[in-house]
Amino acid sequence: MLQLEKLLNPGRQGRRAVIVSVGEFYPQVGLQRRPGASRDAKRLHKTLMKMGFKVDIHQDLSSGEIYELFEQAESRRPVEDCFLAVLSSHGEEGCVYGWDGEPVQLSHIFAYFDNKCMEKKTKVFLIQACRGDALDDGVEVDAAADADADASAACVFQQCLSVPLDTVVMYATAPGYAAFMNAAGSPFFKAFCDLLLEDGQRDLELTRLLTRVSHRLAYTFQARGPALDGKKEMPWLLTRMTREAFPFAEPGKTSGASGLSATSLVHDATSMRARTPSIS
């Protein structure tokens, strides 16, 4: 059992992160161990600490323990600025697995944060897990490709509906596709951490930063090995932000636009020059 009285710290924290990493599974459930999970957790912990986050790591939790952690503890702990959650495990579309092989529905995890305690706080979820079995062959940069219409559309839609306002969810891969990891860790978290540590990148607005993570992974990562050689990985970003956010920035190094809400942008439009409506 988790020690909830320890997790429910009444003191406020400016930036807080929780890393849930499952690398070992109960032998009878038939899920392979994930040797890179521990290295990912260490890399994320070190990087986020440098960004000013208070970081907690939870490894090899059961499905019930993961639900309990987020419902009873993390979604109720006050935070001043930003809450970031990492979930890393085997998975399928809409869920990740606990060490006991039982699914954790991501829509439930997201919905826990739709409360007064987390209202108007920036919430970031990073998901490293497969969302299907398909492998991404990549496309030529001047080619067009149709979206995968068969990739559990109803499940994806349900996840979108469960995401609270002022929340960003970034998956390592698109719906229906596998996510890569080896003994050195995952390319998704490596790209995320490497970018944050580069000069000036941490001061970017949140969605701009994550777009650069997508670009780096899409254009620089390529799997190796006889079965996977040449396969690609493209992250999938879902945002319900109503304002710009700079959760990783050093104090005093944002553009000054942080905290500007979408509503205020609409209201400010009344002072702009009137334009003739058009259809394009």
C-alpha cells in the first residue's frame, strides 16, 4: 500500500513531477521486462530536478496502486505552477499496464485532475507506451499519407474528452503504433531531456518545446536491428491549454506572455481594427 499520509503534503510546491515506471512484471502475465525503464526514470529525474521540479519516482506499481497514487494523492496535492506526470510501461490504445498485468485506463487518470485543487494549473502528462502493434515506416518529406482510420477512434476520442483544461498530453507514438525502447532507454524521453538541457530551449513556451521534441524524434530517430531496421517513431500531442505556459523556464526568462489566457485574447480583440468577414 502507498503511504498516502506521506504523499499528501500540505505544503505547496511550485513545480512537481511524479514518474511512474514499470519495468518488471509478474511472470504469469506474459509481459516482457523493460530493461530501459530504470535508465529513463533516472534521466528524467536528473533533468527535471535541474528544471526546478520536486520529483518523486514510483517503480513497478500494480494497476490498483497506480490508480490510488493519482486519485488519492497526486491529484489532491497543491501545486503553485506546474504538475508533470510520466507513465512508462507496456500498453495498448487507451491504457498502460501495472506490474500485475492489469490495465490502467488513461482516461481515468486524466479525469482525476479535473478538480478545484488543479484548476488553472498547468498539467503535463508524458506517456511512454505502445498504442498498438503497427510499425511506422516513415514517409518521404514531400509525400502525403492518410491517417489510420482504423486506430481505435472511439477510445482516442474518450481520452480527449477526459483531459481537463490547461492540460497537455504527449504520447511517444501515434494511435495504433508501437513505441520503441531498448536497454539505453526510450528515444522519446531522450529527445525530451536532451532538448531541455540545450541552451535556451527550456525557456520556450510549452507547446513550442514539445513540437520541437516531435520534430527531433521524427527526423533523427531510426530503429536498428534485423526486424526493426529503418522504422520510425512520431509522438502525438494533445493540448487543452487556454494560455501560454513556461513550466521549465528559468525565472525572468519567459517572453512575458505567460498567464495570458485565450479568453483575454478574445476580449482584447475588441480594440483591434474591424475587418470585413471573408471565406477562404
